Amino acid sequence: MTDHPIHDLDDDIHQRVRLGILAALMGLTRADFAHLKRELALTDGNLGRHLEVLKEAGFVELTREATGNRPRTWASITANGKKALRKEVNALRKIMAQIDDADSTRTEDSPSAVKGVDEDVQGTWSFPEATEV
């Protein structure tokens, strides 16, 4: 395996809704289901499923309380969730640094090199003509 930062991305977090949930919870002690639903513009089922995935991964804790006649679900980010979110953000920063480095080193006049191909054979690729089967 290479050291490429994509290998530091966590599939449980990287999905955009789950990333949004953890980011929304990061600065809060806890948030109720309705708040997260409004904040992230999600349906009940969509939010519920993503919260369950994060709970199973140990990144959020869910508690249910009765307030008056109405039950409320509260979510809070765990210490493992905070650690995993920071790791995810650091991996994304590394990827962005690669993009920024590529943008700053490439100019309109510089030829784009193909990694892993000898310079003397670049541009000499040919493909056989397609034949009907």
C-alpha cells in the first residue's frame, strides 16, 4: 500500500451526511434529532440511518429521553468520533495540499508528464483498430 492520503479516509465518516453530522456535533455537548434534521436538511429516515452507522462505528452516542409527552433522541460525538473526524480532516488537507502543489508547479508552458512512463516513450501510445465481433 502507498502513503497516499486516500488510505487515511474512513468510509464510515467520509460520506457527506455523516461528515456533516460529526462536524455539526463537534462544538456541541449534544444535539437533538430535530436540530440535526433542520441543520443538515435531511429526512427522518436518512438522518436516522446515518446516525445508526456512526453509532455502530463508535463515533456518536444516542440517548432517548421523554420531554413532556414527546420522546427526543439526542446525539453527541464520542472521543473516538472527535479523533476520527480530525484524522479525516487531516487526510483531506493532505489531498488539498497535493492539489495546491500541482497547481503551483504546473504552468501553461510545461508539458504534463505521465508518472511511471519513460520520457522517451511518452506520447507514443497506440491502440489497435477496433474490430467487429
